[in-house]
Amino acid sequence: MTEAKIRTEEMLLNMGPQHPSTHGVFRVVVRTDGELILESESHIGYLHRCFEKCAEGNNYLQVVPYTDRMDYLCAMMNNWGYAVAVEKLAGIEVPERAEYIRVMVAELNRVASHLLAFGTYGLDIGAITPFLYAFRDRERILKIFEKLCGQRLNYSYVRVGGVTFDMTEEILADIEAFCDYFDPKIIDEYDNLLSYNGIFISRTANVGVMPADLAISYGVTGPSLRGSGVQRDLRRDAPYGIYDRLEFDVPVGTGEMGQLGDCWDRYMVRMREMRQSIRLVRQALAGIPEGPFCDKKAYRAVKPKAGETYKRVEGARGEVGFYIVSDGTNIPYRVKARAPSFSNISILDKLTSLSDVMVADLVAIIGSLDIVLGEVDR
Amino acid sequence: MNLFAFTTIFAQAGKGLGEFAGDYSSKWDAGTYDGGLVFAGIIKWLVTTWGVPEWVPLSSILNGVLEASVFPEIGALLITIGLVFGFVNIFAIGAVWSERKVSAHMQCRLGPMEVGPHGILQTVADGLKLLAKEDIIPRLADKPLFALAPAIVFAGVLMRFVPLPFGDQLIASDLDLGLFFIAAVGAVEVLGVIMAGWSSNNKWSLFGTIRTATQMVSYEIPIGLAFITVIICSGSFSLMEIVNQQGGSLNASDGYVYGGWIWHWNLFRNPFMLVLSITYFIASLAECKRSPFDLPEAESELVSGFHTEYTGMRFALFFLAEYAAMYLVAAVAVVIFLGGWWSGIYPLDALGLGPEATTLTKTLGLLIKVGVFLSKAFALVFVQMWVRWTLPRIRLDQMMYVCWKVLLPISLVCLIGSCLWELASGGASVFGFGIVVE
Amino acid sequence: MIPCAYFMNIFKVARSIWIGMGITLKYFLNHKKTLCTIQYPREKDLIPARHRGIHYLETEKCVLCWKCSDICPVDCIYIEGVRGADGPLQGGYRGQKATLSKFTVDYTVCIFCGLCEEPCPPKCIWLGPEFDYHSTDRTMMEKNLLSDEVYTESDEVFVEWARGENERLQEEKKKQKEAEKAAKAAEKAAAVAVAEETPAEAAEETTEEASAEAAEENPEGEGDAAE
């Protein structure tokens, strides 16, 4: 029988909203020809919780817990992004000690978030053990946070004018112990276990190649953009807090295992960023000054003058931006959040159409973009 | 290839059944129990010694039937089936538990700890739960196929246990074409999996099914090549014969095989065998759908692949079949490469063999051989688990690449190399010691 | 011609697989040392003092200022009552006793943000250490903070047990604290050198307890920021 006589059909496959690899309630409708994906169409919005509308009905302090729930894996950065925006709007000075604490918790939270990205990416590719190792170490960070502010994910810790609780000596010692435990030994182990594993490389290298210009035009930020070789990090390019005083490198994708901007590069940027974050935490630990940890006046009764502002910080997934309009009352007139995952996920359909992508590759691409659906839908 | 194999197998299976009619008890008494089953002998001995008691109605007729030597063989057959089935179940229960423990200990966890000491009865509890579950058949599923598929998969695995020894003489039926039988019946399992995925009427199951078909049909070839190489070197298809040959020939002149040292194993027969054993192991992982070749089940991609829609006992049968297949490929590897029941230590192997052996040493020797065989197989099963809990899954095209462009050429080179080695060395092993030259 | 890269590729993959398998085997062999889970219902982790769990209310301190229900971003605190011990409100309410008739928190809504404990003038509402809550009915999720009653009979047993466990943990902490104090006093001189070399796990445990104690000793300390 010749090949021409075999009748083949395309199949519409509904991936999600309940699917283990879509990292939440996210639906992709894919048109497949066998294992090959011809076209994909993303559907979002299953987790919409009206953050922006809720923010219009609550005062500046009450909005903070809502920002936690956008990107629940790195809530500190969301808190911080909101806090810097309001501080700029109201002209509030943040005490020095609070800035150090913010850097410390934000970078630890970045490590926790990247650990989860690493673990779940291994899970997507089919390796289960790295996931549990990642969770074991993430648990240490979450315990530190729990001790610091009483919650493990939705911290509401960084607030306008400072932070909620002071760092105690014990927590500082905890953080130092974690850095010593984690930095060279455990990350090297992860690299040996997963990053440089031959099967893992063959699954991720040359898959989902995202050219730099395309990434920029789609508004991709964070590790996903840096994986394409673009040196763009707000902590260095538009420093906020005390980042201009700290030393760190911005790891970018090098294309060493395949083409520049493939899944492996995006993944590896996160692994390398963890080392940089630990480096930042160590510097903050060394330099943390004594003093107040919040601006007590500004802490609760925030009432900025009428005006508007946009501030952004470098979250674990990209630029977390807050655009706030004030009408002079203690309730924001409008809060618009720029969620990095929302922009990052928009490139998914383009990536699947750029090259021959199989069903397994689609899982790898979604995992390498490291989206949080709570943030996409808000 | 497989169709041809089937016809041969049925002829062979018929012959195997016929062999059951042979008089095993006398062979047991004489200590030359070649190619038979110990249980058959024991049963026959029991029945013919005592017979059916007088008070049983129609005892004289029953005894007449027994004397016609029909019952002992059928009884032995049933008992054999029961033993194999029981072994598969108990192994699966133990293997599921140990897989959970192995994974837990690799992942800094404890694993099941609640049911029984260290959770050893957890699988039993889970099995009971699965038995009690509602048997759901999707409305749009092809019901007969859907219901039949798990049974076919399980039967396909169980059938392959027929020519597989568990120790010296402990074999359901020593088929002359044993290895061929194992390779051929493997195709039945693929059929069952395809039925399961297709009849589920689920797109994800369909993906899993197509993957399974691709994978298992492809990987039969490296496995077949490994078998062929071993068959060429040993000159026999029979698993018993292959193992006996690996027992060495230290004193083969009196007709007994006493066992040999570790270098008599096929693994060290020539350098190609060493490579071939690795290719066989990799291909066998694919054959029993274990990670990194677990594409048919791929939880993160296909949710659960071909058994997505299955619940309750039907799901348990798939599960059971998977673990039975794990043991099976490991046991075959032990038979064809790792010296079967020979421990590789001559004095230990020689225990209970030869004309001077008493019943005590015979029994002791048999137990040791069973223990050695099982521990080798279990060690390989552990390696399978170890691999699963370390490695990521490979993609479909890479799976095909590994099979056709890596394993197949290497296996072919090993096949040719082994043949040349055998011709050149006249059957000498790597270490220069003789294997079996008669 | 088969290029050399073919064999190099196979070799590289095999080597990386071997390295990875070495790591998991190392963990497997040292599993007693690397164990990082606890058998949850029987063993319980120490809960930090700042943990935000189920609300507690010191009824006699409450002055009925509604600050907690005002600040609540999701409006899950419902309060009814009159100020003054035997009648309606007279004068300012700071320090004035209040008669509460209703003080409930709806846990289907509550997000445990902890904002309610900050503005409270007498610091009488706080989020406690209990985190394992459950019910079979949505209506049961509204907890009455006045009576401290539990949801069902079986829950009562559970909560009793959990409280006993918490008390036991507190006592253990106190004992450990005393022991630590004694130990610290004994080797005050060498303490600095030792602290730096303490392994990670040990340091974590001790700090956890210490921070809990610190918070116990100084409950107002946390709330200072609110004023």
C-alpha cells in the first residue's frame, strides 16, 4: 500500500483546563496531526478574580493581601511592586533596614519560586525526583517566611512604608544557614541530576526557540526573555530599593546546548539566577543596618495626593508593574497590574507555530515559560 | 515474524503439554529430573500412593481414572498455573510496595508507613480498595473491547511465564522454543494495549495507544537480536538449556552439570555480550513501558495514556501486568546473561547435584538456586526502579532514534561480533576458560 | 562512515545518566539521614508564634471599636453588641467595656491576611496557631469567637487533642528554653565561636524556638507597628 492511500485526519485536542502540565487552569486547544501540533490556541480566564476592580473598593492597605494572590509563588515581589508604586505616589521614605529586609525576602522568594519552576519542569519532562528535592529546599525557605510573617505563600509582608515584622537575629541566622546549605552544594546537585542530564537536554534543547526580537515584540520579560540572550533585568537597568548598591550578574541564555532561546536556555537562566539571588541575600545579610523597619506614620493611613504613577519591579517571572491613579482619598481610583505571566503566555501560540512541535514539546514549552495562572487571570 | 511464531508456538505448547504426561516421579527419584516439573512428580506420587479413599463414592472409578494417568498431569498443570499466578500477584504486591519505598527513600521521604509495619500491607489495602471500586465503563466506549483489554494484557504477560524457570527444574514447561515463545507472546500484550486505548474513546488514550504500538513493536527488534545472539552462542532456544550451559563444564563427563564460576556466565562469554546485555536492558525497559520509556503512560503529557478511562479491578489488572512484565524481563535477562540460578561460586552451585546427592542436599541446593535466581531478578527490578526515579522521559521521535539508530546497529554489531568470536575461539570465554564444548 | 560525534553523544548521555543515578543512589543509601518529612497527624511541627491561623478573641478586652471588621479586606468579621458594661455607649470607647452579642468570622471568606490584628487597640484579636480546620457544611465555617465553640462533636475531640498538643509543645519549648538559658550561662564565653559552626538543621530548630519565645515574651512588640 502506498502512502498516498492512507487517509489521515487532523485531530482537535483539548489540553486543559484540567491537565497536569498546564500549571493551573489553562486550556490550549491544539490541532494535531499525529503527535505533531499544527496549531494551538490558548484560552485563559478560568481564574479571574477581579483584582483590579477589588482594588478600587479597598483602601491602600487593604489592597496588599490582594496582590499576594496574583502570583502566589512570589508574593513578596508583588507586595513590593505595589508598595514602591504607592510610596512613589505618596512620597514615603522607606527606612534603610526595611530596604535590606525587602531585598532579602524578595531574593529568597525568587529562589523559592525558581525552585518550584525547576521541580515542576522536571515533572513535566518526566523526572519526579528533582521535584521532591526542590520542594524539600523550598520548604526551608517557606519555613523562614512562616517564622517571619506567619504565612507560607500569601505573605502580605512588604507593605507601604516598610515591612510588617522586624527581622530577628534568629531568622537572620536561619537565612544564613539556608544560604550555606543551598548555594554551591545543592544547586550543583540539581545541575548534575537534571540540567546536564542527556535525556533532559535532548528534550529541551532546540525546542520552543524564541528569537530575541520576537520575545521583545510580545512583551516577554524576566527569565524567559533573558533565555533569549537579552540582558534585561530591572534590578540592574532601573534599580529600585538598594539594588544599585549590590553586586550581581544577570545570567542570560547562551545557546550552549542548542539554539539561543530554547527551553533549556530559559530553564538554565533560572538555575543560574538562583545562585545570583543567594549572592544578593548574602550581601544583604552582611550589610543589614539597625534601625526602624517601617515608616510608622505612613504604615496604615496612606493618603496620597491626586496623581498617577507607574512602578515596576523584577519579579520571578518578569516585570511586575503597578499603575496607580489616586484621587486624593485613601482609596485608589484605579490600580492596573502588569502581570509578567500574562505577557509571557501570549507567545505560546506563536512558538508552537514557528517550528514542528510535538505534544510532549508543548508541555516542555509551557513549563519553560513558567507561568502562574493566578497572575495571568488575576 | 509474530504470525509465524504463533503457529510454531501452538505446536510447541502442545508438545509441552504432552511432556507432562511423562513420568516425572521416577525421574525425581533417579535424580535426573531433566526438563520436567517437580510438582507433577509429587502430585502423581501422592495420588498413586494413596489414591482416592474407599469411603468416597465411586472411588473405584476415580482410582481407575487416576491410574490412567490423566488426573495427575492436569492437577499438576492447574497447580502450576496457580503457583505462577500466585507468584505474579505476590510479586506485584511486593514490588509496588518496594517501588514506593525505593522512590520514597530516594526522595527523602518515608513512603507508606500506616498499614502494617513500614506500610508493608499498603498494597494489599489498595488492592482491596480497587476491588471494591465501581467498575465504570464510559458510555461511548466500545464495551466488549474495553472489558476484554485488561484481561488480554494480563494474559499476554502471564503466558510468557510458561517457559520461564524459577530455579533448577522449577519451570511450568520447558519448551524447546522457550525464548522464541517469550518474544512472540510479547505481541499479545501490545494487542491488549491497543484495544484498551482504542476502545476507551478518549483522545489521550488514543495517543497513548499509538505510542505503545510504535514503541513495543520497535523494541521487540533489539530484544530479538539479543535473544538470537544468545541462541547462536548457546545453540538452544530452551531457557533451561541456556542456564545449564552457563553452569560451566568443570566435570561434564558424567552427564551432570555441577555449576561453574562467575566467568561461565553468558555475560562474560565475550565482550560483545557485555554490550548486548546493556542494550537488552534498555530495550526491556521500553518493552515493559518503564521510565524513561514510559511514553504510553506519560502522566504529565497524556494524563495516564491508554488506561486513563479504567477504574477498579480493570485498572488493577493493567497495574499487575506492568509489574509482572518488570519481573519477567528481569528474569529473562538473568537467564540469558546472568547465569540463571547459578550463583557463580562453584561449591555452592554443586550442592545437591550429582549421583551422591541426598534428599537433604538436593532440597537445600534447590532452595539456594531459587534464592539466587530470585535475588538476581529482584536486583534487576531494583535497577529498573532506580532508573525510573532518576531519569526524565524521552520524546517519541527520540524513542525511535534510540531504537533504530542506537540499539539496533549496536545489537547487530554484537550479533556478528559474537558469531565471529565463537568461531574464532571455539567457545572460549573472555577469561580463556572453556564454556561448554562437547 | 559513522561520525565520531555519534559515539561521543552516546557516551555523554550515558555519563550524565550515570551521574544522575549516582545522586539518587546516594540519597537512597543515606535515606535515614536525608529524611525531611514527618508523620503528620502524630508528629507535629513547631508552629511559629507569628503563624496566621484561626482567630482568637479575648472577649473581656474587646472595646467594640469595629476596627478589625473595618480593615478586613474581604469583610468576613461580623460584630454586634453594645458598648459599656450595663448599657449603651457613654463617652469615649477607649478602655470602655463592651457587651458583645455577636462576633463571628466567616472562614469561607477569610484570607488570613492578618490585617485585623494590627489596628486593634487592646490587641484582643489575633490569629492563632491552629491551621487544620475543616467542616462538612458551609454553614459551619462561620466561627463564633465569643463562645469558642467547635463545629461538631468529632471536631471537638480533635480540637481538644490539638490544644493539648499545643500546650504540650509550649511546655516543651519552655523547658528547652530554660535548659538553653542554663547552657548559655554556663558557656557564655565560647558561645560566639560555637554559634558560627552550628549545622544548619540544629540552627534552624533552635532559632525557631527562640523566635517563638521572643514573641511570647513580648506580644505587644509585634503590634507596635500598627499604632
